[in-house]
Amino acid sequence: MSEKRIRLLDILRGFAVLGTLGTNIWIFAHLGDLSYIFTFDHYWWTSFQDFIRILVLFFVNGKMLGLLTIMFGVGLELKYRQSLKNNTAWPGVYIWTSIILITEGFIHFILVMEYDILMSYGIAAIIVAWIVKRGDRVISKAMKMIGGFHATIMLSLLIIGVYFGSSANISLGEMSGIVSLYKDGSWFEQIQYRFMNFILLRIEVLFVIPMNIFLFLLGVRLMRAGFFAPDDQGKKKREKLFKLGFYIGLPLNLLYFVPGGVFDFPIRYLFAPILSLGYLALISKVFERTAQFWLWNKLEKVGRMSLSCYVMQNLICSILFYGWGFGLGNKVDSVTIVLIWFLITSFQIGFASLWLQKFKLGPMETTRKNIVSFIRQ
């Protein structure tokens, strides 16, 4: 595996992590009100501020998460190759790594944010690790079965929504109590809320596990098929991803602008990952032509400590927007929210660069490595 190839993977991972905040920041800024990342009750043409929010979410909502999930699958494949190279048991220690990830996700969920993705990733990683061990034929069958199941569910929701109209939209529930909690409640009251409502707040984890398994396996297949290779064959394959992502994924995601929210769930959980492949190909193409551009080095650093950056950005948002912090929630407009997103992103880029000048791994990555090393002993 070439150095350039590894660099590209870190760049993609860094881009995805910073982009994920582009979705989550609206939840923080509106004090846990999930309706602000969907279009059930909001229309982009009603005001300039709504247009900005919907436009940003069109580019990032589900797309960055899809890209990050695919890259997690790529990372799993690299771990599997390392295990084969070292002639060690698989999944072996990787199961413990996944359990640690679930534990980190639980802590992140309780202390910081109820919409944590780490727990879901940890569960999916354990399942995928066993599938990968069975070989390419089993991987292919699993992708068809699990992907087909997930697509059927999402398309069924879409058909029901289109047939019955906006009245059939899945209700997000009453949000006023949650908004009050994050506006006026203490940090300890918010921790208690997340702990006491653990099962209810973790429903999405179960809902997205089939999608995560499919995207993990897709990352494995892309890696094995040479889609990240720096040679001409790799470039040709990434060109196919570009066409798939933008010729098919882009029109499907434009349905986000259709009023009433009928397409919101299918877009986030089905159509968005298609456009994620287009993002992957586009970034790869630009990187090939401008490999020495300074920003790539910065994104690479973020990618190398993506776990630390993911948790950090959510902690920063909690401090900025919740009542026990600076209390900016529901007090800033969409343009300001986008500006804050860029400022946090810039800070994380700078932090990652400075940290990796002195340390080989991010703080959370170092902690995990030390725990895994202890388990091996």
C-alpha cells in the first residue's frame, strides 16, 4: 500500500468528520429540535435564513455520514489485512476494539450528545468483522440481503408518504420539552435525561445498523477492488463512482427541496450515500491534481485523529449552544450558525496539526491503543 494511498484515505476521513458537524450543528443550535434538519415543518423559500439552512443540509445531511461510514469500512479492511500479514486471529482483538468503541459511544452519548454514532459503528463493526472473515462471496451475499432489506424499508416509507401525503410523515414528537431542557437545564439534568431515556433515544442506532453494515462492506469491497489505488485503473474506477454519485445521486438528493418532507428519510438513509460516493470520487480527483495543496495536509491530520475530532466538535457545540454554557441556542440565525461551523472546523484543523507535531495519535486514539495493548498482554 503506498504512502499516497494512505494519505488519500486520511484526507477523505478528515473531510467527512468535519462535514458531519455541518449536520449536527443545527441540532445543537436549535437545542435538540430535530425538525431543523428535516423539512416537515420548514420551507426553504419562506426566508433567506431557511434557504441557507436547507441549502447547507442538502450538501451535508446524510452525505458526510455516509462517507464517514464507508471510510470506517475501509479502515476495517486495513485492520483485516494487517491481521493476515501478522498471522494473528481474526477478528480476535478487533472485537475488543469494537467493544471499546461502543463504550466510548456510550460515554459520549451520556455526557455529550444523544445522537452519537459510535455505538452504532461498534455494533456494525462486530457483525462485519465476522462477515469479512468468510470471504468475498459471503460479503456479496450479505450486501445484497442487508442492502435489499434496508432499501425495501426506506422505499416503503417513501411510497406510504407519497400515497397518503404529508399527513403520513413520521412524527418527530413534541420537541418543546427537549428545547427547554437544553435551554434552561443543567449539564447534570441533561445527563440524567439521556440516561433515563436511553432506549428511546437509541432507536436510531437499531434503525441504521443495516445501512451501516452495508456501507462498511461497501468500503471493504471498494478497497479490495482497487478504487483507492493511485494507478490508472484506480482512476478509472473512481470515475465510475463520480458518475454514479453525481448523475444518479445528485438528482435524487435534489428531492430534499420538495416541500412536505416526504423524501426526507429516504434521502438521509438511502439516497445520500449514493452522493457520498460522488464526493469520494470528486475529492480523489482534485487531490490527484493538487496533491501539494496545503489544505490536504490539514485534512489528513484531522483524519488521523478523526475520533478525537468528532467528540471534540460535539463538546464544543454543547458549550456554545446549551444553557449551561454560552447559551447561544435559538439566538443565532442560519448565516451565523454556518460561520460558527467554519470557525470550529478551522480550530479543529489547527488543533490536529499542533497535536500531531508532538504526538503520533490523537488523545482518544492513544487511549484506545493503550487499552488494546493491555488486553493483548
